[in-house]
Amino acid sequence: MNALYDLPAPAKLNLFLHVIGRRADGYHLLQSVFSLIDWADTLHLERRADGRLQRHDLGVALPPEDLCLKAARALRAESGCTLGVDISIDKSVPWGAGLGGGSSDAATVLIGLNRLWDLKWPRERLLALGERLGADVPFFIGGRTAFVEGIGEQLTPVTMAPQHYAVLKPAAAIPTAAIFSSPLMTRDTEAAIVKGFLADAEALVRREAGGADKTSGLAGFPGHNDLQRAAEALCPEVAEVGRWLQARFGNSRMTGSGSAVYARAGAGERPVATMQEGRLESWPEGWVGRMCRSLDVHPLAGWLG
């Protein structure tokens, strides 16, 4: 096998994000549900015999030393493989949004190179390597919607009803470090119980799917994002995006530690409300967004045992 083309790297949403404490080394302890969505980057991997690792940006220019190259370098060092790769990235998921785009790209590189270099690593071995690269990388290697704990490495796979989301990001991006150092960030939210959260979430979805008014309850989805108040203080555009979505869909919530905000647009085959992409909505310059569907399983999940 000399090449793998059109490999998807899907984004994720944090359906909630609670900060429940901090470890002795300073890392914050989190709880969240990560849901895969169908907004994705596309990667192409071409094997090189000379051992060189190179990245080619087909759209937006990425930093010279991004997670994809770090992932390829780490996998080669750990496996002892002498092959190289050309990594071409068609970037669609916006940077600095809190959608996990860079981590997802890295996970897709690891999954793809595991096959392209014929390493035959099991998922557990890639998970351990992904944890060293970044807190969100293990989730994408895990391959499905999950209740996430610790600093992102503890994954409990969950199954949730299909959802529609409107995802919108302003022009501005927020440094994660600035949010986590803000005095406005909550750091002592009471820990949630996995079964309790899922029961509340599924009960809400069933009410929506069976009720005459399918928009009822959208704003009542369990949990919140403990980073949102700090993010809005650092970047007023986050609050502006939230108000726009609230007016259209009746709910909004920031995802992750970036500037993107999403709204639940209903369960089932069709969303209860939609938005048009780009300038058709007369958004301020630099805003990007789209309607997304949830993905229960990563498109490349079957490549790992």
C-alpha cells in the first residue's frame, strides 16, 4: 500500500464541560461528553521510502510544527519504522474553535499510518501514544461518542440518539491558557455520574422526538460549560454568537475551550430550524458556521481492533 486518500478527521462538540478540580501537577480535572460531528478535515497520506516526514497544506496554512507531524514522528520513533510520509491536509474545521480539529487530524494520522506502514498496532497502544500528544487525541482514536474524565484520557463510550447542531464561530480565537488562568472560571463543579447524565439526556431526546413541539426542552440539556463565562469576558464575540444562536434555536452553549458556540437543533431525521452558511446569513466578517449531524462512530473506527 503506497497511499491512503480522503481520510476524514471529524470535529467534536462538548455537550457539557465541567471542571471538577485540579491535580497536584496543575492539570485541571474535567468531565464532559464529547460528540463527534460531520464537520471534518480531509487528509491524504503518501508513503515515502526515504524516511522523510512532510506536511502539505491544501488550504489554510498551519503552524510549521503541528500535531500531525508530531504524531507521525512519535509513531515512527515508538515503532522503529524507517518509512516516511507526505501528509496533505485540506483544512475545513476552523482553528481555535474548541472543536478539536488539530487533535482529530493527529488521530487520523496515527490511524492512517498504522495501516500505511503496516504496523498493526491495536487501539490500546495508539491510545497510549495519543495521550502523550494531547488531551483530546485519545477521544478521536477511541472512535465514538464518549463520557470523558480526568484530563481527557478516561473514556466511557456512550450511545446517544442522533442530533442536529448549528455550529458557529466568530472571527476571534481564544488562547486556551488565557481561559484556564482566568479568575472567572469555575473550578469546583460537583462531579456528575455517567449513568445519571445519560438518563437525563436520553429522557430529553425522547420528549423532543415524541412531542408536538420538538423545540421544547432544547435549552434544558444537562450540564453547562465552566469555561464560558471566562471566554465571554476575554472575547465578547463569543457572547454575541451565543445570542445569535439563542434567538434562532432557543439555546446555545460554547464548546470546548475555543470560541465556537453551538445550538441543539433537534433530534430525528431533520432539524427543527436551520441556518445558511456564510454570507447568506449576513454574519459579521470572519464568522464561519454550518449545520452538523452527530456521528456515533468515527468513520475510521473499523480500522482498529
